[in-house]
Amino acid sequence: MADDQALKDQILELLLTAKKPQLYLADMNKKFDAKPRAIKNAANALVKEGKVEFWSSGSSTMYAAKG
């Protein structure tokens, strides 16, 4: 579980410091040395915690830091 928390912290930091305000899951997969499923689960957990939100352009769903 500690690894899960570390991954969530890294995802949140990436979203807060990224040049783009929203990122695709594929963007996060390129940045982290973790399995894509683990990254998706961690990002979705951040959504459930209210720290990250889904953002949709109408055709694509992305992740964005809440706020």
C-alpha cells in the first residue's frame, strides 16, 4: 500500500506541475515506471478522494488537478 500512496503522490505532483492543465492516462503511463493498470487505479483513487477530477472535452476524458 505504501507504493500505492507514493504513486498517487507522484500523479498529483505531475498534475499540479504539468504544462497542460489536463492529462490523458496515456500521458501518465509515459511518465511513470509502473504498470498502466496501477497508474489507472491510483488516478481513480485520487478522483474518489476528491484531489483530482475527470475533465471531458466531449470526446475525450482526461484527469485534472481539482481546483
